[in-house]
Amino acid sequence: MKSPLFRYLNPEELDLVNRSRRRVYFKSGEIIVKQGAPMSHVISFTSGVAKVYIQGSGNRNLILQFIKPTQFLGGPGIYMDNIHYFSVSAITESSVCFIEINVFKQIIRENVDFAEAFMKELSRNGIFNYERFISLTHKNMPGRIADGLLYLHHEIFNEHNFHIEIPRQDLADFTGMSKDSVIRTLKELSDDKTIELQNNTIIITDIAKLERISDLS
């Protein structure tokens, strides 16, 4: 489960990465990266699903994105102060390759194609977050839930036949809503036959209707 970024590396660079990496396994709920901690490694995600989030006051979090194989995760602290500006924790059993940051920086300096691909990845994440903030500040609750479910379906759980497995609190932290509001809105969508609810699993039964809610709400 190798990140697409690594296709830009030559055999010697791949060997250097391979010798500097450590693969670690995490159980559901375990912290992979802690906000505010020193950044000694970058991350290549190899299995499972995890959440990337900013820890706020009063135990309120804002989830920036979810990650799955084979996403590569760095962060703004790489070339600033070597500090993690977000936390990452496993939603399902997951595995991660930690790559020494000095090795990563060496390859960035020496391999222009890899550096450009990495910058494109950072830019793509930035654009995604801009669009998310528009959703959080301009859409009503059904629209936010619709956006969140469509993202999770297309980007994270697209191989699970419209089944999305996510705790209600995580969906609340992703959409900027309270857990009670998420539960109430999901119930309304379920009554409307747009989705079906089974414990922590949300099944999209009418994706066209969900897309209309996203567009109009």
C-alpha cells in the first residue's frame, strides 16, 4: 500500500525511504499524531481509516479530513517549526509508515518531480478545506450533512457499496454541528428515504436526492 507520491522516486531514493521507515499498527481510537507534539516523521497511511482534526477548547474538535490508504500526510510545520498543527487518530484498526523527516527533506531538495507532486497534494488539501469552510458557514444542517456524507462516500468509503461507517460524534465534528443536531438531521433524512440507519452504519439509498440537498441547502 504505497503512496502514489513514491512513484516519483528512483530506486536509490526508495531504498533510502525503506531503510528510514517504521511501520506501526493502531487500534480504533488510538492517537497516531498529537497536536502540538514535535514533528520527527512524515506519515504514509497504509491501512484503515483515520481522522485529521484540530483540537479546540471545551473538548470540541473540528475534523479537517478523513484519510485512508494510500494517502501521504505531512503538515505546515515541516518547514516552519517542526510542530504538528493537528491530531490524527484511528477510526478503524490502522497501520502507518513513519518516515524520518530529514530523509523526506533530503529527497525534496534533490528530486524536483517528487517535490512538485508533494506541493500539488498540499494545494489540493488546502482547496478542499476552503470549500469545506464555505459549506460550514453558508449551508443549513441538511446541506452540511449531505456534503459530509457525499465526501465520505466518494473519497473514503467508495468501495463499500454506499455503506458509511462513522460515529455520530465524528460526523458532528466534521460538519460543525452538535451530536444531537446530527442525530436529528440523520433521522429526518432516514424518514425521507434518502438514507438508512443501522447503528454506526449509514447507507445512502438515494444519492441523487442527497446531491440535490447538497446543492439547494
